[in-house]
Amino acid sequence: MKYYFLPEDLMALRKKVQELTDRVSEALGNIGISCQGGSDTFHDNFEHEQGQRISAMWSVRAKELNDILRQAEVVSVGSMSSDEVTIGKSVTVLDEDSGVTGNFKIGSYMNFQDDAQEEVVSYVAPLAKIVMFAKVGEIREGQIGSERKRLKIVAIK
């Protein structure tokens, strides 16, 4: 399975993996320090047990993110079709049933960047799946939670 990322999100993912690796190393170091008194100091030793819990927790998360990173592929927005909704594009949709218009950007598999100007929705989210590869004027239908939605593509930029 491939996971698609905008360049800035892939860089942020790599940084997050490094941060988690550093946390694991720190926790393991703390385990070592907690046992400096002798080989039997790990019994009833809160620092030792806490270090093991923290190390295990961050190790699992680091492995999960490393697995994603190994299968990550960078998406260049410039190489995508300019007239359809794709990763990195902003889309304006009209909910045909409620008449409400919304604007959001289609983001990476995991979004690490905050965009103060608009909401970023991962391409794997139900909302994004409905509108992916649609063109202006197209109406798409799909399920979001318990609601069936009819969305008209108003603009793509």
C-alpha cells in the first residue's frame, strides 16, 4: 500500500519519527540510570517500570510511523491535473441538500501542517473520497458518518 504525502508533510513525518526515536532512547537511558544501584534495583523501582512503559509506548508509535514512512510517496502538486480535485488542491463544494458551501484543501495521508486559512482534509477521509478527481460542476454522492451527502464541485484551485 502506498501513502501519499505533500513534501512538507513528509518532512514533518520524518521529524516526528526522529522525535519518537529520541524519546525511546531517553526512556531507555532513564531505565539504565534507575538500575545503577545494583542488579536487583529493578524490583519495586517506579523509575524502571515507568521507563519500560514509556519506552514500549513510544516504540510502538515509532514503528507505526516508520512503516508508513517506508511506503510513503511524495506528491507534487504541480504534476497533478489542474481541472480536477487532487491532493494539494483547494476545493469549494455546495451541499445540494442543505445549501451550505464549504471550502477545504485535500491533504496528505497524515497532515502535520496547520493552514490557518482553510481546513485540511486527508485524502483518505470520507469527505475527500467523495470529491477526489471530480471536476467543477460535477455532483458527487457519498456517505459521511450516518448522512448521505450530495456535493457539487463549485471551484478548484
